[in-house]
Amino acid sequence: LFKGTITPIYNDEILNEYSTVLTRSKFKIAKEKIDAVLTEIKTKGIHSERVNSGETLPDAKDLVFYEVALSKEDSFLVTGNLKHFPKKPFVVSPAEMMEIIHAAMFGGGKILNEPGAMYGRGVYGNW
């Protein structure tokens, strides 16, 4: 995010969820760092509205992330909870996202924030 390798897609619901989660005492993250991350998302990210997916997810709070990811072509939803989302090629784990970034940067692919970066290249199928 800070180096510009990825471009986050967000809306106000997502920013509020990040703020709520990151300020939990168990994480012990300084308010200044949280503010810096949220500012970086707003500065370098793309604000987008939800697309009604018609999906029902195990955790209703996750739906906003899925629907905002659907709003932009060539986007990924990176999650540690793959089981909570429909099995789609754009829903990836953090490890898969790192592989995608590595392939884009060192495998002759496009940089991820270019249009059409990884689509149709067979990394995780065509979609």
C-alpha cells in the first residue's frame, strides 16, 4: 500500500470497519499508525460503492468487502477467511495475493494497478 504496489478499493463502511478493528486493545496499535494507514487508503485508494451481489455470507459484515470488490474490474478480495466468501477467482488468501504480486512484478506481468493486470493470464483462471 505505502509503496503503491496495490491500489485499495474502499468505501466508508470499510474504513469504519478497519478503524473499529484496528483500535481494539488486543492489537495495541498506536492511533497515529492507524490514522496513517486509513489516510493512505483514502489517498491512494479508489472510493467505490457496493454492487448488490445477491449473496448471503456466513458473516453479514463481510458482505461489504465482497460487494465493493465486485464494483471494480480487475480487483481482488484478499482475506484470511476464504470459507466465508463464495469460491471465486478474485477472492484470494494473503499468500495467493503475494504470489500474484510476485508474478506481476518479476514474471513479466503488468503492475497490479494497471488495467487488466492479471486477468486472463491463467494464474487463477479466467474471470
